[in-house]
Amino acid sequence: MTTEPGHEPIEVLLVEDDPGDELMTREAFEDNKIGNILHVVRDGEEALDFLYRRGPYADAPRPDLILLDLNLPKYDGRQVLERIKADEDLGHIPVVVLTTSSAEEDILRSYRLHASAYVTKPVDLEQFIAAIRKIDEFFVTVVRLPRG
């Protein structure tokens, strides 16, 4: 999917520790000509450093959308989500939990922590690409995101 006229590319932060899932997400963006800018961090600590613009992320852009895995090293995705939503400057950013877990307790807890959506990662590459495309279509084409 390309960015439509009148729709500027959005900054997407992918918080993903699995190199295979990162690669599939990158391929989904590239294969579908998604015109968004994808930033990747590999654990919960890096995610918070990126969001708070600390260390090597001092010049990081503010993401318009966060794709967040739950099972991360250092701080897990639940802790990251809780920190994001408790912060006055970050709480407005939509967070899509994108994880392998289909456990009801993970789904409930994510929504209680104010996740915008919960998507279980499909194992099949084509289904994974389709899921990323649907997330992109919804958050870029259908809804309006707050900027900054």
C-alpha cells in the first residue's frame, strides 16, 4: 500500500526482539509499498530509550504508531505499554500489540493497559503480510492519528 495523496508517511516504531518477525514486518512494508517510516528496537529498554529520546536515540522522531511485541527482554511489552499509557506525552500514541500469544489473559491485560488493538501474529508469511497491511490501512487510511 502506498501512502495516498494527502496522507503523509507516519513514523512507526516496531518493538520486536525476533529477527525473523522483524524481517517479515520489513518485507510486509516493502512488498506492499507501504510509505511509512519503520524504526526498530529489540527490547523494552531500547523502546523506552527511543520514546524518551535517551542515549543513541536522542534525535529519534516521535512515533505515530507503535507495534509492540509482548515477550521482550529487559522490560516486557506489558511493562512498556503500561509506561507509555501512563505518560502524559506518550499516552496518545496508538499501540498495537503484535504478538504470538493468543492467551485470553494477555489480551485482557493489554486492553486494560489501553492497547489500541491486539493482533496475534500469523505464522504464515502471506497471512503475516496481510495482517501488517490491514494494520497500516486502518491506522493510515481509516483513522486520524494525532501528530506529535
